[in-house]
Amino acid sequence: MKLFVGLGNPGPKYAGNRHNIGFMALDAIAEGHGFGPWRAKFQGALSEGNLGGEKVLLLKPETFMNLSGQSVGEAMRFYKLDSTDVTVFHDELDLAPGKLKLKLGGGHAGHNGLRSIHQHIGPHYARVRLGIGHPGHKDKVSPYVLSDFAKADREWLDDMMRGISDGAEHLVADDNAKFTNAVALRMNPNPSRSGPPAARADAKPDPAPVPEMNDDRSPLQKLVDKFR
């Protein structure tokens, strides 16, 4: 059994905030994989389902961000899970908008939700860091994260959410490479360039072969020149 936790603040006032991208990720997984209805439990909203044959719990703490650990700790103890069974989806200021990275363990980097989780279950859980960018100055961070995503962000945000849903089964199986690849395929599909070059309408003919010249470079020099 795995516990996926999305971080955010409860209520319609915060629903579109950058700080709520963790909630959005869980909503995408629940919708994409036919999870059960959300119900009130563990000071949060809980939905149950299966991914790749394994039971998965989706939890959105409704304690507000800085008390998220209370909800996570309660659910973990009830189901007798280890902290390594927990994956937290959260906003990440230090990543550009649309970027995603996985991390196991480590510090909370000043994130109030992670700080609270650290206090209740320790640092040994997985994180899916969802880039929202930085406003440029620490004094602007709070109003920035508590503001809605701009209209210009919607396209990449929707693609990222679909990618997270696509790759969720790989995340459960601890196949991080396949998970991040599923997200990348949604973010940069580039379908016009798929398939062999000859099958594309815009494919250009191969350039004429260049006559071979005598090459007296050493193998080492050839390798160096190749990467210049």
C-alpha cells in the first residue's frame, strides 16, 4: 500500500493557488484512474484506488499547509505504513514553472507543509517537486504562492497534470525514470517529429556524402574533437 499526499490549503478561495499544485496532482490521478469518491478522514480528504495492482491512498490534508503533518501522521499510523511508503506532491519555488523533479529524503527547504510533515513522520519520504518558479525576492514569496496561476500557465499546468496521471503507476512501482518520462512526453510531445524521417512530410533529404579525407589524428584526439 502506498500513500500519496498532495499539499495545499482547503477551500475554494485557495483552489487555483500555486501553493495548491499538490492538490491538483492528486485530483488528476484520482480522475484519470477511477479512484473512489473523496471522503473526510484523517483531518483531510481521502480517496482510495489501485495503481498497477497495488492499493493507493490519496490524501489532501485540510488542516492548512503549516499543519499538514498532523493529517499525514494520522493516516500513516492508522494503516501501519512506513514513511518510505509516503510520496508527497508539493510546489517548489526553486524549480522553473513546468519542471518536475523527484527526491527521497532530505531537508524541507523552508516549505511549511514539508516542515510539518518532518515533525510528524521524519524526513524519509519521497517528494515530487512541482516547479512554480520564484518571484525574485523572499518578501514576495507569500503573496506569490497564495496567488492563482496566471492564464499563461494553464497550458503547461494541464499538460503536467495529465503527465502525472499517465505516470502514476510507474511511481507506485518505484520506476522513477518511466514516471518522469511520462510527464516529459506530455510536456514536450512534438508528434510532428515522431517516426522515421522518411515518413515525415517535412523530412529533408540526406546531405550528399562528403569524400573521405586522410585522417591522421589519434583516437583520443578524434574523441576530443567530436565533443568540441
